[in-house]
Amino acid sequence: MEIVIGTRAWSSWSLRPWLALKRTGADFRETVVELRQGEATAQAISPHSPSGQVPVLKDGDLVIWDSLAICEYLHERFPEAGLWPADPVLRALGRSAAAEMHGGFMALRRECAMALDVEPSPTELSEEVSRDVRKIVARWNQLLDRSGGPFLLGDWSIADAFFAPVATRFRTYAIDLAAHGDTGPAAAYAARLLAMPDFLEWERAARA
């Protein structure tokens, strides 16, 4: 099994399925494509990805080129890994949250890109970004309250993989979650995501 990922410091979409793949315990190899290199990046991705984007998962002859699709495939391929909870209600809520992240929060993604290679620095947020942050804080608190934590659905899941890059953004841009409706649980959850051994492995490689 092979996963093709983009530059670790910047590629939030690569981080998500990489975390899920690590969670399975499966053996895999990595191919890293350096992003933001213009035509050189496009040429490096082209042999791997029918969409011209990363990440890509290869499993034998199968090629999967979307982050959420990769995670769902891994859930089915490695059911013992528990990437989604057995409880159908929690699983449905988690899938809703992951899909919301997959297709939403565009202002945060546009104005506060993942950047693991820079030191945290306070940033003035636009109203659109602040609105996204408030929605994320509310969603995290809703799911943590429903599941009892410590992760969104109780145990770690694909939903947490999808929000891990968001936690890095909150740290990088020194975003005050308390100013966006958090009374503590969301900030504690973000800290847990950033303390996970698999994330720390990714971060060390990003900063190497």
C-alpha cells in the first residue's frame, strides 16, 4: 500500500488520510510531492493521480484520489481499526461532521492555511473566518457533549482526522477559542489532537 502526499507543512488534505492510515497499523510507503513548485509539482503528481491532486492511496491496482474516500476505504479495509464507531448514531454524526469539514469552512481554509513551518502569531480575523471558528467550536462542543469525549465520537475516529488540521490553524494563528464561544472543552480537544503521537510524527517530519 502506498500513499502519495503533498508537502507535510502545508497539505492538510494529505494529513487527514495519513492519520487514518497510521491508525490501521498497516504497512505502507510514502511518496511526498513538493507543492507550490508550479509545473514541476503538476508533473510529479501526474503519474499518481487521475485528478491531478494529492493525496492518493494505492492498494494494488486500486487508486483512490480523495481524502474522505480514502478514509472510508480504510474503514472498510481495516474494520478492526475502529476508524468509525460501532454505534450507528455516533457514526452518522461523525460522517456529517467530516463531510462538513470536507466541503465547508471555506473562509478559514482560504485565509488561515495550514502552516506547520511557521511559529504561532496572532492574526486579525475577518468576520467570515470568525464565523467559521464559532461554527467549529459549536460543532466540537456538540459532539464532545454527546459522546462524552475525549474525542469527538468518544474514541479517536476519522472525524478527528478531519479536524486535526483545524487544530493546527487555531494554534498557528493564535485564535482565541474562548472569544468564539468556547468554555474550555474545544480548546482542550484541540490540544489533545496536537498531542497525538501520530500527529507529532507528521509534525516532526514537516519541520525537518
